[in-house]
Amino acid sequence: KLFVDGKSVGRSYTIASSPTQEQYVEITVKREAMGLASRHLHDQWQVGDMIEIGAPAGKFFFKGDGVDEVLLIAGGVG
């Protein structure tokens, strides 16, 4: 969650830093021409600025009925 022009704006971004990095978290933000949050991050943010973050949310499940093997591949940006 970040604040743009005094308003709270929530967005989801991909963590880009290594899971072994304990001092900070890097995120990947693609600039969108009409994106309120992405333009703010690209144009206004400075090193050391902070953002409020939350844990992943949603329902993630796999029953596994009728399968012997599973291959999971994930990727994304922003």
C-alpha cells in the first residue's frame, strides 16, 4: 500500500530479491502509461522510501486426485 496525492493505493507486486536477502525486499514494477501507482513509484520514489506490505492472499490448493506427478512453474512481473 502506498500513498499517492494523499490517497491510499493498494497494488500487488512481485518480489524480485533473493529469499536469502534479509536486509530489504526488492520489487519489480513495470511502468504503465496510465498507471497511478507505477508512475508514482517510477517518478517520485527515492532510495530509502518505505511502503506498507502485506502477506500473499487468496486460495491456493491442489487436491492431486488421479495424478502420479506434478510439475509446478511460476513466474511473473508486477
